[in-house]
Amino acid sequence: MSGCVLFLRRAAAARACRALVALTAGRRPLRTSPPSPSFAKELFLGKIEKCCFHVTENISEWEQELEEDFDPAVTHPPLTLDSRKIDREGRIPDDTLEKLKSLGLFGMQIPEEYGGLGLSNTMYARLGEIISLDGSITVTLAAHQAIGLKGILLVGNEEQKAKYLPRLASGEHIAAFCLTEPSSGSDAASIRTRATLSEDKKHYVLNGSKVWITNGGLASIFTVFAKTEVVDSDGSVKDKMTAFIVERDFGGVTNGKPEDKLGIRGSNSK
């Protein structure tokens, strides 16, 4: 059975890679420019000359085989990806999002037991090199996986993982990370959103505002940071920061107008 599971894992990841290459091969860029021999410019555009970097290849044998499948010549039905249209209209088309979901790209690092591809950081980064051809798609997928669901993946209990990760891996639910507020950014300790325990002591009620939340208008699962009163070891009551899993269906979640951002207008930030 384990051998069968491993084969399916490789097959699913390989299909995702082939389709992703086909997707980007048919992409219409924001603008075209003539080839440049400039190393710095090519690096900025995401084109890396690997011969210039002497690093150890930290990937498994099957991941090495997977990387060899990154061949634009592979026959696969292409998906039209028009970055100009995405930038102009300020949104990623629904059919494009559905294709990304079908490829498993919303669950690249979620373990297989929860329906994800279970890729290593190295392979996640290498797929990111391909995805990065479109900034809006890059940000949407990264915010979902790298921060949106990361707390559940790293420190969630088994009940939380079983409840949320399968639907996050499939893209049925999209995740967002809610820290930044109108009066606080990197200074996380200054957030004003508060969480108070309900009178029946069965749940918390959160009140506050968050800004610049990538996937804010798309997400149905949010990791929200708020201050709570905590009894310290010396018996004193102090405000400390706590992360909460908030479902849009809980009610009380509203969105503002999407932010207009240079270069990543198709990503949804509110």
C-alpha cells in the first residue's frame, strides 16, 4: 500500500509540474523586452544561472525525477494565462483559480495524509520559480500557504488539522493571515484588535480592523491576531497576543474595497 501511495504522490506532483509549465508557456506577459545578457537584470526577472551558485542539491531521488519533468516541450493542454488582463481587471479569472486548485497548487506543502502534495521546501521553491512568472498568482498562492494556513500546519492540534487542512489543500477554502492594522504593521505588539471571553466562557468575541490582508476578499479561513487578557505566572493580568482561527461563516466578518497595488493587482488585498 505504501508503494502505491508513493507512486500516486509522484504522479500527482508530476502532473502538476507538467501542467504548470504548460500554463506558463502560454502566458501573455505584462510587457515584452529584448533578451539581455545582464546577469543582474536576468536575476531580477527570476532567471537564474545555476552555474554561478555552488550549492548542494538538497532534494530526494524522486524530487530529482520530478524536476526533470519541468520540460516546456511536454505535451499538455495549455491554459491561457493573460497577465495583462489580470493586471488590467484586477482579478484572477475563476477558471484560472480552478485550474490551479485542480493541480494541487493550494496544498503544495500540506502533508499527503491531509490531501496535499507534501513537497519539501526545496521543491516548493522550485515550483515557485515557475509560478512567479505572474505576480498576482504568486502572491495569492504564497499568502494562502506560507502564512495563511501555516499556523494550523505548524502548531494546530490534530482536530484542527483534520478539520481545516484537507479543504485548504484542495482550494475549497482559501486562507489569509490577519496581523496588520491601520495603526500597526511590523510592530505587532501594538495591535488593537481584542478578544474577550464570552459570558458562558465557551468562545471568544473578536473586535477590530485589519488592513492589507492578502486574500482578504477570497478567504474563508483566517488566522487572526488579537490581544487577550492572560494571567501571568506571578498572578498579574496582562495583555498578550493570541492567534485565532476564524471562519467567515462565524459571522461578523466584513471586507472593504480591494487595494490597487502595482504589479500584483490581480491579488485580492483588503
